[in-house]
Amino acid sequence: MTSINIEQVTDIHHWSDKTFSFKTTRKFLNEFNNGEFAMIGIEHEGKKLMRAYSFVSANYEDHLEFLSIKLKDGLLTSKLQKIKVGDEILVRDKSTGTLIIDDLLPGRNLYLISTGTGLAPFMSIIKDPKTYERFDKVVLTHTVQYPEELAYKSDLESFNVKWEKVTQGRFIYFNTLSKAQWPREGRITNWIKNKKLTSEIGNESIDPKLDRFMVCGSTGLNTDLIEYFESIGMQQGNSKTPGEFVVEKAFVRR
């Protein structure tokens, strides 16, 4: 039986008019897998408003962190985006998700493909020492519309420095913009299909038998990449049968 923990907000960062992140205390007892999500929310007018949020914080950290979109008409986010330090956040003591390293077959390079707030689960995965034990290189891609929406950009650009003991210099951050001029423009799906991604970051060409992918983004991105991966002979993994790629399918309008 699950329970709901009450956590206090300790820090808030508004990245843009579309996204913000926040940290809380961690009374949460569940030893979640990095990449998973939990139901979190607030109490409003006597009701608990709860939605699925991926953990930005790694499972060994002493706090919880989440990345959220802002929706004016969102049942939860219209209120959640107004939280202040000291406010209470509800966190259900149960987690789940499909972005689990163990659901992938052993391989060479791991590609973490995200759009928007789909970045969140990968922030916990790239802090996990087990990720670098399993793969030679870890490549995180983040695609948004405009520069200010690149949450954690500065942290990710210097990630190998701050987390050197974990990454051993084997982490690569790659961002693209879909609606603004940028050194790397366009949909990440095109960068992958046209083999521009591997060329840009100095990796070997993608090998379906050696490289592994985790995807978290829009329904369109997920569908497009699932079709592409399957067309080159890759199989989607799950908890029973590990594969060459996994996709997070839990999308909820918040």
C-alpha cells in the first residue's frame, strides 16, 4: 500500500515562461530507479491534485527535484508554477517508468533523446555511476523551440567537470532548436536519421547492434523514432525482455 509524503519546497528556478524546476526535502522513502517518475502535486480546495513527474534528482541524493511545464489552464501546473520556498508538495511513495537502464541490452554508446521537459528523467540517469559502467559514452540530446527553454544548459555544458568522478569525461551534451536560429537547428529525428548527430559529436555511426537509445518527448517524436529504430532492426525493451531502445509513454496534460 502506498502513502503520500509531504515535502517542503527548498528552491525554485524559472527557466522560461514555459518551464520551471523546483527542489524539495526528501522524506520520500522509496528507493526509486533513476529514470522513473512518481505522482506529485498539491492540495487545493480540499482536493489532492496529482500528476506524474519524473525525478531530476538521482536516487542517492538527499533532496527531490522536478522539472515542470507551465500551463495557464493546467489543472495542476496553473497552480504549481506559483509555489514558493516553504510551500508543501505531495509526493506519492511509489515510482514507475520505462526508462530503466536494466531494460536495455549491453552496448557501446547510450543516446538519451529528449524534447522539452522530457529532459527530466535523463538528468537522474546521467548522474548514475551504473550508466557509465554499462556504456562507453553517454550522449544527452535536448530539443526545444527557443534558447531560453534549454533548462540546465549551463550545468550540462560543464557536467563532465562537476561530475568527473562519475562520468570520467565520457558524457556529451547536444542541443537543438526547432524554431530559432542556432548552431544546431531542426528536429533531432532528422539529425539521427541523416547521421549528422554522430558526425557532429565525433561518435561512430549508429550501429543497431551496439548502440542503445532512451527516448522521452512528444508523442510525435516517440512515434517517429520507434518507427525508425524498428526499420533498422532494433527492438524495444521492457522489464521482461531487454532491447536496443526504450521509450517513456506516460504523457499526461498537467
